[in-house]
Amino acid sequence: MSSAKRPQPTVTLEELTRVYLSEYRLLVRTAAFLLRSPADAEDVVQHVYVHLISGHNNIRDLDKVAAYLRRSVVHRSNSVLRHLRVAQRHASRTETPATVADPYDAFERNTMVAALRNLPRREREAVVLRYYADLSVQGTADAMQVSAGAVKAYTSRALTRLAELLRESS
Amino acid sequence: MSNSMDPNEARRLLSESERLLPDISTPPLPGNLRTGGGSTRRWVAVSSGVLVTAAVASVAVWVGTVGTNSSPRVSSAAGTDLPSPTVALSVSATPPPSSTATAEASGSPSPSIANCSANDLSAELGSISGFSFHTIDTIKLMNTSSMPCQLEGYPKIEAYTQSGTSIPITVVNSTSTVLGDVGPVESVTIAPEHEVGFYIGSVRDPNGACAPIIGAGVRIIPPGSDVPLPQLEIQVGLCSGLTVYVSPIVDKTTLPGD
């Protein structure tokens, strides 16, 4: 005879929001490293959050929310990069550049950031998640939706390439 | 000599790089004070003429799907390209029954997310565009509360002089603007400290019959609410009898030209 399982309580919107707020800063900054335009980082994180809360009535496991947010930020950042590539291909020659001061200028001129931009996407993700977001190999694998072995390989290649790029730039 | 970067060196360099990022506004924790500092996101001004899709001052340009109400869904730039929360959140030590274990992103906003009230919002003038007798202001609405809230539809707009005297205007709601179509009317969920927006536009009388009232502004009443936000001075040249065109509230990323 199987005993009836007690249904787990639904995670409340307040609980989800609390996790989101506690992760917000790290998520935005992680996205800033992953994106070509770090100004999009906040949009990426909000997008992820809105997606999350749209289904919050059925979420049962609060412990998984932070990992989900990280994974979604990586995924969404990739979508934005893909969209950007398409948009650049079709960019009108009549477009005028923004004349406002860019608060991200210093960040984008940084040597390490420039070197990161030159890494293949997966290697960049691995380095940022491992050494900026300080995730474990498994946490990084979860966020990237790859195996732990793949994370190790990406990280190793990325560190080698970063060393080369930084040597070249100096 | 090693050809690879030491992981600790990578940490150090990333940490140094991170310090170059502007102070990204952090949404307030529930019950806590706001950290201030505003969003770092940029609402880049639309340069005049670049996005001209209609140069003729015509109501037909604006009147699109007035009152159209498509199936509500969470508004975002790319909709459903995220990994499904079903995968992410259904894992637990004791797998719950599959029928209740998932976080389906149904596309419909949760009914438990409250509508944004005037108390939850602050309004700010964003980019201003003007060409060929058209003036268009982008109005940004920020969720200043500590919880997400949602808006759907057209804000109600009332015009007032600086001293608070009502200015009679005609308001036309439309998804079409001279900058392009803002898309269907749909529910937009706003995270704390984040913004959505809408357009207010007008077509100036080339004969100068409408003399703009200096300092005039609008009071914005969020959809589903009766309470206006504090008066906001705008640049559409408000005058008595003016027709203004108002777009529905849309996710910022869907604003044409943004």
C-alpha cells in the first residue's frame, strides 16, 4: 500500500523575491561579464525574475531557486548575445551612436574584460562562474548545463587563453 | 614557466574588473530602506528623424488597436527562451507528485501578483523625440515597492497647468505611434526597482493655434487604479484642446527605437 504523500507547500512570492533580491547584485554583475553590453545585465536579470515568478505558484523547492536564477541568467545572456549578433548584421548605417555618457566605459576598457570577450562563450562562462561568482565545479556545471568534466576542460582552456591574451595586451 | 593563469590570479583580476562596474542599483529587501542610486540602464534618446515612419500628421497614423486586449502574458523581449522552471525547480529529495511539482511558465501572470498602484510607482520623463510637428515623450514608470507588481493596458492621462488647473485635452489610446508599433496590449510584470514605459505623443498644429502652456504636465493614473501619480512635466506642448496619443504600458525593451 502506498502512503499518500503530503503535498509540499508552494513557495510564496515573498520567498522567491527574497532569494532574488539576495542574489540580485551577483546575478547582474555575472551577466555584465557575460554580455557584450553590460548595460543589458539588469534587463537580463529582470527578465529571468519575471519568468520565474510567472510560475511561482507551482514552485516547491526554494533551495533550487538560486541555482535556477544563475542558470537562467547564463541562458538569457546567451540569447541576448545571439540577438545582438543578428542585430549587428542588420544594423542600419543610419543609426546614430548614443551620445550619453556610458557608465560602463571603464569596465569595458579593462584589460581583463577585453580578454574575456575574446574567449569562446563557454570558456568565458566557466571562468566567470567559477572565479567571479565563486561557484563550485558542480555549481558551474549546473549553471551552464554541462558536465563537471566539461567545466574543468573549459576552465583550463580559458585560463591558458587568458594568460596568452593578457601577455599579448601587455 | 606555466602557460596558464593561476585561478587565484583570475579571481583577483575579475574582482578588480568588477570594481569598475557602476554601482548597480540593488532592489530593496522587503521592509528595508531603498538603497537609492537609480537604475544604471540607459534610455538612449531617439535622434530626430532616424525612426521616422510617418511624417504626415494624421490621426490614422496613431489609431491602431485601440482597446485590443490580447491574452495577458508576461511581457519580455524574448518571451520563452529561458530554461523551463519545470526542469529547474521540480527536483527535490522526495520527488513530489509530478502534477504538482512543476513551475510551469504558463505565460500568464500569476493572479497573486498585485496590480501596481500609484504608491508603488514613480514616473520619470525619458527620451523625447520631435520631428515634423510630432512630439513624443517616453514616460518611465519604476516599481519603487519591494514586491513585483503588474500593469496592463493604457494609463489614464490628465493634463494640468503648473498651478494645478485642469487642461482639457483629448486622449487617444493606441498601440501605433509614429515611432512604430509598440505591440499588443499585454500584462507587464515589473520587478522591484525596475522600469517599464509608455509613450505620450502629440501632433502640433503647424499654424500655431495651440500655444503650449509652460510648465504644464500630466497626472498619470495607472491602469486599474483611481489614484494619480504626482504631476509630471512633459514636453508634448500641452494646450487646451490638444489631442494626445497614449500607448499602452509596455516592457521597456519593446519600445520602438529604444
